[in-house]
Amino acid sequence: MPDIFLSYSRDDQAIARRFAEGFELAGLSVWWDAALNPGEAYDKVTEKALEEAKAVVVLWSKKSVDSRWVRSEATQANSTGTLVPVMIESCKRPVMFELTHTADLSGWKGDTNDPAWQTFLAGVRRFVDKDASPQTARATVPVKRRFNPLAIAIPLSLLLITGAVLLWVKYKPSVLPESATQTAATANTQAAREATLAVLPFVNMSSDPEQEYFADGLSEELLNQLAQIPDLRVTARTSSFAFKGKNQDARAIGNALDVANILEGSVRKDGTKLKITAQLIDATTGTHLFSQTFDREMVDIFRIQEEIAKSVASSLSVKLGVGQSTLGKGGTTNVEAYEKYLRGMALKGEEKRETILKSVQLLREAVALDPTFADAWGQLYVALSFVVVFVPGEQVAARREMEEARNRINALAPNSQLALNLRAADFMQHRQWGEAERTMLSSAKPDQGLYSILLSVTGRTTEAIAILERGWRADPLSASADVYLLLLNPQAGHARQAQDAYERIKERGGLNGYVAWNQLRALMKIPGTPVAVIEAQFREYLKFEDQPMELDVFLVERLGDRKAALEAIRKAFDHPDNQNISRLHRITHYADYFGDRDLALAALRRQMIDLSSSYVTYMWEPHLTGIRTDPRFKVLVRELGLADYYRTSGKWSDYCKPVGKDDFECR
């Protein structure tokens, strides 16, 4: 018996999928016709699900109000007392439903932390739980929340590899040669745009909806492999996958992603038989450039992927002159191991204990089936890092297992991107900045996201922003680059650009505690920002904090009382509960805002030296008290190994410069 029956127009399927995923993340079971198996009698299955559902959620839109199916389902639900209507766009509802209270989620973009969604979800739960006794009624399932780097203090290597701060920007900027004429420059620009590609999620045509993960995994592998072709710019996964389930014209997608070519296709899997259809489309005209069907036995999925990638590359090379794909090592020919790997990958990145442990177990099973499967060892390392962060009592064992995974990766694929990233992260953890940079740049195609982090940590903010902006252009629908641009632009004095990044994140429904905090931090660093504006953003930030620091709650009410604020900040600095990197960072920030340079420097030093934090990006903030001009700041720069790095490499921070042979100054 499903908790929810979802009624909608087929034209609104992408939005319906958003609702279904939102309900499932909240622990509610959903029936909607996308889950209907071929061969099932539509009327009978639908009628049975409609009768058994505890709540019938009807999505009203301009299309659904004209659908006799939706009207019929809404009428039946109304008669049984299970109707929960919601507006997904402005429209005139059927007359008989005009007097029924209807939630308005026309602006909802899928953010499960959105207050409007939470209110609506609470209403749905009242229907789902109305027949349950107080003892058996389900408890509210916490909304899934992504990892907040400010919430805990863990080694930088974990933060980098789990993706909490690592922006996996997969863009190789095209360097256009200087031209003698504007005509030549225009031709080069046009050629650069033509060598662009977006890989859309392949459609699962299998009878088993559970095989969706397989189609997504194939799409992602193809994307990653094609991204290795020199001179071909491939749109990153986040932006490409934003069009999953949306039947949009290729020209509209090409315009949205700023690409000239689109690769799309379908996957049909039946037992060990696999049929893959791939089509290359000119996104400017909508015409097909190439189409091919692959019928294979699933005995070597990576070879099949390579074959498809090479076929597409060959077709592109004729028109664009791009090179052959150079595929990375680390895959498997074991079908069962590969399926375990994909299932584990599909669960990666969540904070729930059960989901994390399930992901770890699936990846353990994958490497047990094929101990040479380096990619699976890499993802096991990532999954175990989430155990260290989110699963109390398992950290010690997880760290030991991570070390084994690291050793396996270094033995199986010592020159792989993941192995290089792990070594670079280790060097950063030990403040060996030069070694970290050399390791990153030793890759044939350095990971630009990781490199931008090194640049920001060492104070080379301008270079880091340039990389991130290129990444943003390659992945315009992703919030990752925007989050980091929001972090770095205030350091460079780019208040307008920081605000633009924040608005883009907000527009996409990507607000969370980390984003809200960085916007608050940016506003507080701009001299003359009205207290009312800061207070409003402070309250926005606290909405996301389940267990805010007492100091946070105190200060939001006393932003205009400097004396009381500083007294509270000084007490918080010495409180045992606040001796971690996250809280000391906030204390540093507050002390600076309220004008206590000594306290701000003391809190900064405790983070960087006493707690051995290697994530020192925040020390380069434009502190209002002028911390960087203090002699004690120079001592800190030396102790962190940055002064030696600057002297040896000749690559100085944007905020420090050499003075003579042995000294330097910071501004």
C-alpha cells in the first residue's frame, strides 16, 4: 500500500519526479505511473494504487486541469477524503476544487529545506498518519542535508576528497592564440564553441526501474571519458543531469549549456544482454550528426563504454579536428562488481547513517569481487570518509580501512587522478605547499577544482577565482563553483560578484547553512552594511543550524551593542565546547567585526597552530581590524610554512610581497 498516489499531467513529468523524490527522501512511499511496468494493465494498476493510497497528491497546472485522467483521480480522492492538491503553476482549477485548500508550490525547485515544502510535507503526513495510533505513527524523517564544512573539524584531506570543499571542475580552458585581425579572433572563438559537448543522461528503457542507476552510471562514465579528449570542452555532470527526464528541444538545451553538440541515448538491459543507442546532435540546428546502436553481452562494460566514446570522438574529429579519447585505468570486467560499484555510487554523499553504511558495504563487495577494481577502491575511500564524519563509534576502524584503500589505489593506479589527489591532499595536510602543487601539476590534466583550493589556501585568490569562473562557465547550472565564488570574491574585494553568486545559488534552491553563513560573512566584511541587513541574514543562517552556538543566538539580538557582544565573544573563546575549528572560525570573525584585533588574532592562531588546521583560506579575509598588517600575522604566515613556499616558488600571495632578501610584508 503506497503512502502517496501522485496524479499529474504527462507534460509535467519532470516536476512530478521532483515531488516523488522529495517524498521518498522524507521516507514516504510513492506510486506514480513512471513506475508502471510494461505489460501491466494501466487502468487496473492505477485504480488499485489510487484506492489504497493514504494521500492522493494532485499537481494542478495548465495542462493537468485539462486532463480527464487527473480530474477523475482528483474527484475520486475528494470523495474518499484523501485529496491533497497543490499548484505547480498559476492556473484556473476545475470549479469543484476551487473551494478546496490548495498549497502553492509553483516556485519550488526541489529544495527539501524550503519552508514552503516543509509546510506542505507536514500536511501530507497528517493524511498518511491519520489512521495510525500515537504509538505507531511514524516519526518525522529528517530532511536530507548535505555536508556543511563548518559543522565539524576533520583533516583537510577528508574534506577535499569527500567533496565538502572540493569543486570537481572538469573544464580545460581553451587558450585562443592572439590574432592580427578581429576576423581571425572570431573564427577561433567559433571553433572553440563548436568543440563543445554535453552528455545528457541516457534513458533507462529496461522493464526494471531499478536499472535507472545503470543508465546514469553509463552516462557519467561516457561524460568522464569524453572529457579527456584534448580540445573538447565537455559540460560537467551537474548541468547535464539537470535535464534528466525533461523532453526539451536540443537547441534549447544547447543554448542553456552553451554547447554546440549534444550526446543522448538510451539503455535497455535484459539479463546480461545490453542494447545501447547513442545519438550525436547538432545543438544549433537540431539535426543528427551520428547515430549508432550497440548490441553487446555485459561482459566488459568498460570496453563498451570505450567503443561508444571512440565512435563519438571519431565523428567529432572529422568536423572539429579534436583528438582521440585517452581513457583512464582503474575499471573492471566483472559485471557483478561493476553493478555493486554503481549501487554504492548512487548512495554516495548522504549523511544518514544507514545510507552511508549501505554504500560502504556495496563498495566493499565490489572490491571483494574484483580486488583490482581501482575505481571502486577510490569510491570506498570516499564513502569511508563519510563514516569518519557521520557515524560515531566507527571512526577508528574506518580510518584503518581508508588507509588500506589508499594503499590499494597507489598500488593499482599510482598515476591516476585520484592517487595524485590523495597525495596532494596529504601534502596540504602537512603544509608542504610546494610538494602539493608539484603533485597536482604532474597530472596530464590537473584537477582544476583541487588546484583552486590550493591557490585559495595560499592566498592566490585572483588565480583561484579565474579557475572557478571558467568552471562555472563549463557547468553553469551547478552550485559548486558559485559556493566557492561566494567564499572567495569578498577576499578580493568583489562584493558585487559575491552577491551575484549568492543570488544564483538562491534562485536554484541551493541555500543551506554553509551558503547562508558565507553570505553573512561577506556582508559583515563590507564597511557600512546596515545592521538591519546583517541581522536579516544572520537569522537566515540560524534557520539552518540545528544546534547553534550560544554565542550565535546571543549576538543576533545585540548587533548594535558592541560592549555586550565583545564580552560574550571573549567568554565563548575560552569555553571548552568551542575548542574546534568551526566555532573558532566564527569567533575570529565576530571578534574582528566588533573591533577586537587581539582576540581575532588569538582565535585565528588557535585554529591554525593549536588545532593544526590546514584549511587556512579564511586567514586571507579582508579583516576590518587590519589583522594582516599586524607583526603577529607575519609570524603566523611563517609558522604555516607559507613564507618558505613563497620564497622558494616565487609565487606570492595576493596580500603579501617580499621585502629585501629575507623579509616580507602583508597588507
